[in-house]
Amino acid sequence: MDFKNKVVLITGASSGIGRQTAIEFAKLGSNIILVARRKDRLEQLDNELKQFNVTTLVCTCDVSKKDQVEIMSKIVLEKFNSIDILVNNAGFAIYGSIFDLSIEEIESQMETNYFGMIYCTKNFLPLMLKKRSGHIVNVASVAASFGLPGIASYCASKFAMLGFSEGLKHELSGTGVGITVVSPIMVKTDFFNHISFEKMPKYSSTSLNSKTVAKAIVKAANSSRLEIITPSIVRVAVWLKHTFPYLINPILGKSFKNQLNSTKVD
């Protein structure tokens, strides 16, 4: 796909992966719709994108609120009539055991990470189907394949995203519309700024930068694959987990539970 003049909508565009994805698509000549809650950051990015001479639109929207997504979609479609690529990137995690997290904290992650993706997909997919072209890129995580202590509710939201995407991919067969999930390992972004991560190490030597993931998202927008795991070597770990769960799950579970327990020690 030639991305020049294509209309790309990116949620969670105010920082991190979403922000860098907007820059990467703009470099290729795409018109960009920036969606997030923080208007000041969106406007700052909007100004930065002017150097690429592309059309942009800033939409302040909390994707966890379906009424806000509906309003946002109407604004977008009034300006562009339809979109070519939808990048469902908005997401966050709250670290802590299920015992310690409130129901509201668990719900909030599912509302943004999973239902936010559902709301955007439902609002923009019909027109993609009508014109028989388009691509949805859902930004998940390797946590979509591993249920881990401390981020169980986050993992659940990403498991749900991957399962939904796989089912939808089958439904979209022969329609001209594609869907691909991008699942990165730990990325150096604002993701770990939440106070719940205060007592744990933020990054490791294997952590990715936003540009690496953004480039994977651009690749995904032109891919027939269901899932792109980045870096690709991590696919081996996913394969091992699914093939030998009785060996891998205890090792990962113990490691992450030790980390969880250590954060509770004053």
C-alpha cells in the first residue's frame, strides 16, 4: 500500500507509541487524525507534523466513553468522509495484585484497552467495508499471550483484543479490509508513569523505543498477518509457552510473583 494521501486515525496519539506512529505515517505523506484526551499535547504534535505538509485533525476524545467516540467519528467523517487506516493504540495498565486492585481500576483498563478499540472499530469499519478497502491495526502487547501476576487485568484486556482481532479477521475475509495486531515487548514510554509502577524497575536492556514499534505499526497496516510480535525473536517465547505451558508458566509465574511481592515490602 502506498500511504501517500491515505487517511490514518491514531488513538492514544498524545505520547509514546501513538505520537511516533503519527510522525512515521506523516513522513510517508499520510493525512493524520490525532485522537487522545490531552488536547495540549495533541496540538503540540499537530504543529510538529506541519513540516510534512500533510492534512491533520485534532480530536480530543476519551475512547473509553462510547458517546465521545461517536461524536469524534462524526467530526472525522465530516472532514474526510472515511478513513483508510485505524490504529487502536490507546491503552494503559495499573500494576498490582487482583486482591489489591479495586473493581473500578480493573474495569478502567478493560474500558480503555479493549472497549475503546471496540467503539472505534464499530464506528469506522462500516465505511471501510462499503468501499472494500482499509486496515485496522490493534496495538496489543506480548502480554496478550502471557497471563502474568501484577498485570493480570492488563493481560486480560490484551488477550481480549487479540481474540477479538482473530475472530474479526475471519469475518473480514474477502472484504478488502484487513486487521493486524502489533504485540511489542516492554517499550520506553509514559506507560510506566502510573503511580502503581513506582516501586518496580521501569525498563530493561531489552526494552524497545517508540520508533521501533511505530515502524512495526506502519508495516502492519500493509500486512496480511494476524499478529506481528516485535522483536520477532519473542515469537519463540510465545511458541514455547503455548507448546510447553507446564514448563514455561511456572517459571514466568514465579518470577513475576516475586517481583510483585517485592513491591509490597516497605
